[in-house]
Amino acid sequence: MELLDALQSIKNTGLDSVPGIKHTNLFRRVRDNFYFEFVMAGEKVLYSPCHILLRGEEPIALNDFITSSEGFLEQLKVFLIDNLFVFTAIVEANSYYLSSNQDIFIARLLHYEGSRILVKFYSHNANEIAEAYDDKIYIGRDLIDLCKFSKKHFGLDSAFQSLADQNQKLQERAKIKLRYYDDYKKQYLDEISYLSLEIKGEMEKRLKSIPEGPEKLSGIKLQDISDHLLYLQNIVIELRDFTAEFEYLLRKREEKSFVRQLTKFTVDIKNTIKYLNKLNYFITAKITKFSPV
């Protein structure tokens, strides 16, 4: 019930003000097809965009919260979508799925700590929810503080910390799920750990030269920030290419029980690359004082 307690607390105090963002067609599609999912006592409970129960056994406490919080849930939906636009590239990176008229957008809310929630995002075919719900497609995750819309260093520190956390989980599950663990450990798993730690170290070093927020950009050399972003993007690309090679091998050798975990990690890596590219584009436009449109 920690999640409901956190949401109720935010509902009483109000969500932090968010930018007046005018959504593009893609983000409007996400908003109109936005489904909330809660995990209560191990049970996944899914609600439609109109907050109608579609799947799972609904605990009384959750039912009471949903029925009394429709306005708040609509505000929360916009808060999450605006956060996705400003601090991630999850929607853009997965537009192949999200731009289809058949696909829906699912946000699974999990309590993390205090006012912070971990949101895992999925896409699914609207016609297959009832018959094949577990076949939904993982498209990313984000750690969000409901007490404030802003994020330090444009959200880069949390994005890179997420990659480090996912690598740790990957290493732990590899020992359990891989049939031929010893065959992969030195050549692939150890290398993934090495690259992940290198990325985290470079992130910590370079974020010292990147301001905590846009209000502190004055006096900072934007060209240097752009160089740091490009460097970080390049080493994450190296990790992406290596995990793609490992994933191909695992599929070839039918290591099905583990490959899904690696695929999720690869999705997070690709989302990070896309966001670094997106952020660098904004910085470059500010440097050049030029917009192509």
C-alpha cells in the first residue's frame, strides 16, 4: 500500500507545476491511449484511459482511491507524459509501436522511495489485452519524483544510474537463468559489467561540467556540454553494440529464459542513446542560434 499512500499524499498537496507543453500528434496519441497498471499483492491491476477496471482483482483500497481520484489521475497522466517528453526519449524511441492505431500505452506504477515512483512503460495491441496480456512489449522505465517536475542534470544522472542498476540485476539473473553460464561469463557478462562501470564513471566525472538545470546555463560553455554529451553517447553506443551481439548469440543458442532480461536492458540502453541525442540537439540549437523550422 506504500504506492497508494504516496499517491494520496501527492493528491492532497498537489502535483508540481509542469511546463505548458503543447503535445505533438504522437504524444497526444499516448495521452489518449494511456492505461494505468498497479501491482497489488503480486496481482497486476489494469485500468483503461477512462479508469475502468480491465484486468486483475481490485483491492478495496485501490477501488476507493480510483473512484475518488479521477481528476488527480488525469493530472498525473499529463505529469508523466510531460516528464517523458522533457527528460527522456522513450516515446520517440518507440514510435514504431506507439504510432499504430492498434497499440496502447501502459504505465506500471511502483513505489520506490518517499515521493519517488518507478514507472515501467509497455506497449500492447489493444485487441490482445484479454487473451495475451503478458505478451506486452517493454519500452522503457523512468524514476520520477512526484514532488517536483525538475531533474538534476536534465535527468542524466538517474538515467545512467538506471543502467548501472539494470546491469547488476542482469548479472544476478544470469547465474540463475543461463544454462551455460560459464560459457558466457568472461567473454560477455564480464565485459558488459566493465562497460557499464566505465559508463557510470565517465558519467560521474563529466556531469560535474554539466549544469544541474537550464536555469544555470549562463556562463557555461555550451560547446563543452555538447562534447561531453557526445562522448557519453559514444560509449553507450559501444555497450549497445556489444549487448546486441550477445543477444544474437543467446537467441541462436535458445537461451530463452534469460534473453528477455537482456532485451529489456538493451531497450534501456537505446532509450538513453536517443535521449542523449535529443538533448544534444537542443544544446546545439542554442549554440548556433538556428532552428531548421
